[in-house]
Amino acid sequence: MSRKARKRAELYEKLYKDIRRNVKMYSKKETADLIKMKYSELWTEKKSIKDREIDIGEIQADARKEVYYIAADGN
């Protein structure tokens, strides 16, 4: 695995652990906005907008309700 790929994998692993540690329910749009705001500083300005976007996975139960889960900051 290249250094760039390993760094990206570590960022996704951190995101996953944060989500598992402290889960809060948000709507689909709120989730996308919060993830982009919270993790945008992890990418450098040299990367394109497409590279900085994080795909939001969904499971079957959530797909019907359009509800997603992300880590909460305690707010």
C-alpha cells in the first residue's frame, strides 16, 4: 500500500471509530454537511473537491428512512 493510500485509509478508520464511539442521528443532508465541515481540514488544498468529498455509506434499514449516523461532538 502506498503512503498516500495508507494515509487515506487511516483517516477513514479514524472516522469509523469516531462514529462507533459516539453515535447521533441526523438527516441525510445534515450528515453530509457535518462530515464535510468536520473532516475538510484533513485534506490539503491541492486536492480537488471530488477527492475531498467523503462518500456516505448507507445500510438497507437507513435507506428507507434516509437517516444516517455520524459522530456527535456532544452538542
